Amino acid sequence: MNLSGVFRPDLGLRARLRGSALRPSLDEASRLLGLTDPRLDREPGPLTIGLGVPGTTALTVIDQRGETPRTYHLDAEAEDLAERLAAIRGGRPGLNVRIRVDPASCFIRTLTLPSAALPRMRAVLAQELEAATPFRSEAVHGDWYVEGEDAETATLRVRHVVLKRARLAPLLGTLDRAGLQLDAIVVGAAEDRTMPLDLLSDGHRALPGFLRGAGAGNLALVGGALLLMVVAFLSLRAQQEATLAGLDEAFLAARRAAGPSAKPLVQAGTAAILA
């Protein structure tokens, strides 16, 4: 289901979003540190469960753990579905699995929003969703991505995708009983035609994939990087203060070397003439 709409509050300053000349360097540093938002929909997960179009109960399970992917066709309403999934999982409890949902099962809309809304896009979309549709943000899985940008009007074309939580509730309970852990919910008609979003994120853009299930080593690396940034900042401040102090001392030394000021002599001569 598709719905197009236009939402145009007052436009903000484009400069807040275009970034400075340091933006490429910051982006590269973010990528090297692993803090860039990953394309979870493109990552080959160990197991992928594909849901059919609305009205069908067919499930397609793709197992990527071997050299050759294996495909299983199951029935979502089968009584032994949890046992079948556990058999596919094998002896590895807690195996990550992602769900691929057909776009026909989702509510999809395209909105034109001001670029200034980008830092708080999730809140803007949740508020607009509840105002314009019968959906409530707590009752859906949702995510969004930017399709395009209009530089002249400082607006973004945003694709917003939501899915009712009730649609996945039975399957999520089955995954839990089968010892599988949900890692992502992607949207696409096929594995190679998915949208750049993850409905499980609910539109959050915090520190993504690098910290999803991060171990102690990853967290230590992030902490070390942050510590180096703090040390570099403090060192820069200390260097600036030392430079300013050196300039002050040099200025005072130059004044002392120039001798006493001639201003008192001029004042005394003027007083003598007036007398």
C-alpha cells in the first residue's frame, strides 16, 4: 500500500546539514572505526526467513552457512514449525536469523520534508504517522531512508515503511521456541531486491552494526578511540593556552625594553607652558 504526501514546515538552514570541509574526513574515520550505519539488508546472514505476500502462509528459509545455500519451504501455520526450524538450526542455539518481508505486507509512503528535520527524522515521522493514519508508533515496526534531495528547496524525499507488529508476533514466538535470535527485519520482494532499511531498528540512527552484539574487544576499541579524541582535544587546548601565554610575555618584554613612556614628560611640559 502506497501513500504520497507533502509536509512542509518552515525550512531550516541548509548549512547545518551540508557539513563543513571536514565532513569527508569524518566520514572516512567513521567508516574505519566501524561506526557507519551498515546495510543490514545486504549482509548475508546465516539464516533468512522470507514471508510470502499477504494471504499466504508460505515461508522460505535460506541457510547460508554452507558453501552452497540450502533452501527450505515451510508452512507458517504448521504445528511443528518450531521443531523444523530447530532442526535447520542444528546444534547452535542462539543462531542469528533475519526476516524478509514482502513490500505488499507493509504500509509504504513517500514524504517531502525539510532537510532541517533530518537529525530528528524518527520523531517527525512518528508524529506525522499518528496524525495522518490510524497507526500508532508503538504498534508497528518501522524504518526510513532518504531517496533524494532537492538542493534548491532544501528538502528531502523520504521513504517511510511500517509493518504491524501483530503481523510478525506469531513468527517471533516460534523463533524464540526454536532457539533462534532475530537480528533484522528487511523488506524486499527478493533477496537481491531489498530496501536499505531494517524495521527492527524502529528508525533509530544511533551507533549501529559495530555495537550490535559487540564483544569486549569491540567496546574497548571504541572506548580507546574516544579516549584518544579527548586527549587530542585537551592537548590542542593546552597548546593554544601556551601559545597565548608566550605572546603575552613577549609583548610585555618588548614594552619593558622600549623604556619608560614619554607621556609623563609631555604632560609636564604642557603644565609648564600653561603656568
